[in-house]
Amino acid sequence: MPNLRASRRGDLILDVDHRGRLAIVTGGARGIGKSIARLLSRDGAKVAIFYNRSGDEAHQLVEEAGHAGRSLTAHQCDLRDASSLEAAILEATQIHGPAQILVHNAGITNGSPMLGANVAGMREVFEVNFWSAVVATKAVLRDMLRAKFGRVIYIGSPAATSWATQGNTAYAASKAALHAMARQVAAEISPRGNLTANVVAPGYIRTDMTKHFAREYENAILGTMCSERAGTPDEIGEVVSFVASENASYMTGSVLEVDGGFGLKTISRRKNRREAE
Ligand SMILES: NC(=O)c1ccc[n+]([C@@H]2O[C@H](COP(=O)([O-])OP(=O)(O)OC[C@H]3O[C@@H](n4cnc5c(N)ncnc54)[C@H](OP(=O)(O)O)[C@@H]3O)[C@@H](O)[C@H]2O)c1
């Protein structure tokens, strides 16, 4: 049964409650990861954010959570280096206890076209986007199995499935690998308790990753979605917090597309009416 509680108006609403659980969020100091960390923390989780370069932002988040009486810690690691990631997981679990929620959010692009591909750069994209997810998942799974509760969530992308752009090969392929891994991990863990593995795939969100996009390019992207607007990091964080909760117990091996209707460009009757007038 999903957890329900009465709202202020007296309606029964879903109660997302992560109290007592540790959530690890990679790339949790800025962008989408920051919203995910904040919202998991708002919903009661103990949160360990992993950051590489964004130390100031990470410590600001720790301070903010401290003022609100929440338990959030920051751990520096470079996801290109497995031992650095494993050390951060050990550090976080020594402070908070075992992790029940893993959100692998960190991701990079390298913008290298296949013609003249920068192979080293493409490998780096795989190190951060995919291999670190393998290392992190392996590191937390045993504890999740022991607790018979676990949520593995990978932040994917429509680039894995339906979106092709020049210069995006390594990024798209690394995300496709993540999507495939979620299904396989789900097959392994879901028969063994309340354990799920899923992908949340954001559409177009304005963050540091997309801030350099030219206006024309952005408009072309927005023109392919029926919401006709960019999403916000919090709109991704809310879905992640739900997928991480008890309430999402029967969803596993899934890709949740949180993309404003990406690829579902609607034909606007409003516009048609305006033009006919
Ligand atoms: N923005 C979008 O429209 C969009 C759409 C679909 C999917 N996504 C996915 O959503 C996720 C978050 O994206 P975003 O837009 O929030 O990107 P962002 O603002 O560029 O943030 C990237 C994050 O990855 C971390 N990171 C990068 N390299 C790292 C490394 N070597 N070691 C540790 N951490 C590293 C960064 O940490 P530091 O700053 O601490 O180095 C940062 O927190 C990514 O997986 C991205 O592919 C984004």
C-alpha cells in the first residue's frame, strides 16, 4: 500500500518519506543533482552529495541543510577514478550507515564528432557517465540486499533513445549503457526484496550543461516538445524523490521520461485559430 497522508485541505495525498535512509547523490552540488539532493533531504533522507570541483556550492548546501536541521554531508571525489569514488562511499557510509538510495546523476559531454573524434575525451565521458555508476552500484548493492530495500536511480537522457545530434556520440552511447544497465540491475535485485533500479531521463533543463546553447538551437529543441518550455531542476528532483520512495515499489527497470513531451510536438489549434481570424 502506498503511504498516504491528509493534506491541509483534507485530501489524501502520497506521502514521500525517506526518514532513516541514506541517499547518495553524485554530482549533487549543482544543477539537477543539487535539486535532487535538496528534495530528498526535504523528504527526510540523510543525504551524501558527491562533488568534484564544486566545493563551495557543496559546502553551501551542507550549511543550508544544517540550518534546516537536516543531515546532509559533502564528499569530494573524482568519478573518473574508481578508488576515489569508493573512498567517498566508505566515508559517507561511515558517517550515516549503509545507503538505501543511490542516485547517479553526474554527467558530462565532450561534443566530439565521430569525424576527428577525440577518443580520450570520449573515454572520459564513459568514465564519468557510465563506469562510475557501475562502481557505485556494486559498492551499495550488498547493503541494499541485506536491508531488503534499495533504490538505484540513474539519470539518463533522451539522447540514449530518440535524440540524435552531431557531436554527441559518447554522451548518447554512455546514457544508452546506463539505460540498459538499469534493466539488468533490476532483473538481478528486484526478486530479492523491495529493490528497484530505474532511469529518470530529463528532457531539456537549463543548467551549466546547457547554458552555452545558442538561442536558435534552444528554440529548435523547445519546438520539438509539447510543453514548449525548458524544465527546471526541481521538476526532475520531485520525480526522483518519488521513485526513491516506498510508493514506487512496483516500478523497476523503467525509464521515466520527464521531458515536457519531448518528441510529441503538438499541432496548435490555438495558433491555427489565431491565424484564421
Ligand atoms: N541539463 C539537461 O538538459 C539534461 C538533460 C538530460 C540529462 N541530463 C543529465 O542530468 C545530469 C545532471 O546534468 P546537469 O544539467 O545538472 O549538468 P551540470 O550542471 O553540468 O552538472 C554536472 C555534474 O556532474 C559532476 N561531475 C562532472 N564530472 C565529474 C567528475 N569527474 N567527478 C565527479 N563529479 C563530476 C559535476 O560536479 P562538480 O561540479 O563538483 O565537478 C556536476 O555536479 C547529467 O547526467 C546529465 O547528463 C541533463
